[in-house]
Amino acid sequence: MTGAGIHPGDLLVVDRSVEPRSGRIVVARLGDAFTLKRLVHRRGGWWLEAAHPAYPPLALAPALALEAALQTNRGAAGGAADAHLWGVALHAIRRL
């Protein structure tokens, strides 16, 4: 996520109580792995977008979309299978 100002080695402050909304950088659980992406609402759907153009956006299922991805016990089915929005990134702290 260097395109978003988050660099390797940065300490990321993530708040799980903040409601995700379009434009925010979120920590998402995809199956057994975690990823850092920007949550975007466009073309009538929700997407997880990387800051690097080489990585394609991941679509959240249109029917359940954000509501399902926010639930703790299940994720949205579809493009980003088993997607769960774990928290919202608020700050990146960099060592000097």
C-alpha cells in the first residue's frame, strides 16, 4: 500500500469499532489471510482496491456486499469469497 502512504515496516493503527465506508483503508480477512485494501463503492457495488495498479480490485458480492462483509461469523460470497472487513486503518507510524 505504498501508493496510499503505507510502507513496509510501518506500524498500522487499526480501529475495529470504526464503521467502514467508501474511501477508507480497511483490513480485510480473505479466507485464512489478511490484506490491506481501500474500500470503494462504485457501479452499484462494493470493491476492495489495492493501491498498486498491478493488483485488480476484488468485488464483494453484490447481494450481501458490505452488510455480510461486516458480520463477524461469515463473509460475502462471490468475487472476494469469505471476505470479512476486520477493521479500519486510521494511522501509519513510521520509524525515523
